[in-house]
Amino acid sequence: MTRQYLLPVIAVLGVGFGLYMMAATTKPPQQSKPVAEPSKAPFAAYVFGAGLIEASTENVKVGSPTGGLVTTVYVKVGDQVKKGQPLWQLEDGPKRAELARYEAAGASAEATLDKLRKGNRLEDIRKQEQQLAQVNIQLDDARAQLVLREGAATEDLRAISQDEVNQARHAVRQREAAVAYQQAELDRLKTGTWTAELRVQQAAVREVRAQILQTKVDVERLTVRSPLAGEVLQVKIHAGEYAPAAQTDDALMLVGNNELLNVRVDVDEQDAWRVDHAQPAVAYPRGRSDLNIPLTFVRVEPYVVPKKSLTGASTERVDTRVLQVVYSFHQPHDFSLYVGQQMDVYVQVQPLPDPGAPAAPEERSQRGTS
């Protein structure tokens, strides 16, 4: 009898013990607390937009005017720079050599022009007069030889050949041409520089000066300078690397003035018509729902663009277009905000009319008329 009930009793006790242990070890799940409380809208009617902090001058991507090897980077991230301050240096050895060559050519052209303006020296004129006198003596000698040979040929045809007479005549003509040339050269020296020749040399000087100026500009362009006064936000170029002239996805260097920050707010195109820049707007930094920052309206960029800045929210639409509204604010005193950081922005708007509410008398009369 005892054996008959022993096994069922043990089974019942085992089941009961199992249920007890299950109840003792199983605790209700505790709701995990969020790392940071989400921000809450301070307005009864509002439009929400995800904001991205940028410099008040916008984030300027400094590019290279020409492709080249970087020899020196003058700044680092966080440095304050002035407008026109050098940021990095491209290799300029070949251009400087070209500049030296043009400067030497310019000095030579200037010296030639100065010589033409001053005219010919007295020593050059005297030297030319001596050369003219020398060829005149040679002409007289050639004429005398011709007279002798013609006289000998007249007295006795066998005394001298006709070829020798012809050679003497040819020698006279050569000496006459030499005298004419030396006389013209002397006249040129006495007259001075020809006006047209002076103009040609002046044009040559201007051409060399233009080449020097162009080369100096090319050398100057190899020193990349800051386009504005601000802070170096990002550096992606180092000495020894090649800086391409084409625009890349990652800027070689990013600068901006962050004394006053801007926040670029993406407002969904469906809510764009509700935004009124005269209404107040506040921003909450991510992770600081206890701190709201009043915003000052700057501008609306009227071109609606595809949404690119994503927040990662599960309800976020990515296949939409947004109106970008720019606000400004000052850096908080108790902590720092950084360019590129996201913010939750709320803009106060007029509440939408209740579609179930009765129409106003004016609206009813207009509907009846229509």
C-alpha cells in the first residue's frame, strides 16, 4: 500500500519543488534607465529638426591651387590663424629656378634698353671712322692697280691677260661696296638709336617683366594661405604627401570661425511651410536634455535639398527632402560644443487648426457663397 502511493507523492513533491525554485529565481525584468533623458519640446506647438553645428563662417574646405608635393605644414589642429596666414607649402624649387632665369633675362633686356637710350659712345664713332679710312685706302689701291693693268693691256695685248684686268675691276667694285657699308655704319652711329629699334627693345623689356610677374604669382600660389581668420578644425595633409588640385571628399584642411557658432537645422519639407523665423527656437545638445540653448535666426536657404545628415532614430525618414534653416548661438560657459556635433532643435509654430472644430462664421458664409 505504501509502495503504491510513494512514487506519486515523490513526483508531486518534485514538481512542487521545481515550481518553487522557478518562482524564487525568476525576477520581473527591470526597465533599464536611459543613459540620458531625451529632450522635450518646450513649446505646445513646434516643428522639430535635427541640427548640425558649424562655424559661423561655415566650415571652409581649404584646397590646393595646384597639385604638388607638400614640403611643410605650418599649422596644427586647434591653432588660431589669421586671414592670409600660411597653412602649408608646396614644392617650389622648379618655379624659383624659372624665376631666377627670367630675372637674369630681364636684367639683360634692361641693360640693352639703357644702352639704346644713351646712344653710341664717342669711342665707337672714332673706331668706325678709322675703319672707313682703312677701306678707302684699300679702294684707292685697287683703283691704282686697275689703271696700271688697263694701261699695260692697251700698250701690248700680250703683256697682260684680259682675266687679270677683269679681276682688278672686280676688286675695285668690292672695295667700293666695303666703303659704302662702312660709311653707312658711321652715319648710323652718328645719327643715334632708331626710334623703331627703341620701341622693339621696350616691348622686349615689358615681355620679360610680365614673365617675371607671372612666375612670382606662380611661386606665391604654392604657399597655401588661410582664406579667413578662425581656427584650424581639421588637418588631413602632412609633409611628404601629394596634395591634389581636385576637390576630394575629405578636405585637406578645414578652417572656420567658431567664436560664434551656427546650427544648420534640417526641417522636413512637409513642415517647411510652418517655420516662421520670427518665432523663438531652442536647441538641446545630445546628452544634455536639461540644457536648452536659445537660438538666433540667421537665414533660410531657400533651396530644398535631399536629407544627408542622419540622426539614427528608428522613426527617421531618409527618403525625404529638407529645408535648411540656419540659427546662431554663443558657446555655453559651463561646457563646450564642437563643430560637427548634432543637436535637437525645436521651433515654435502656430498650432494647426482642428479639422473637427466648427468653422468660423466668415468661413461658413464663404462656403455658402461658393
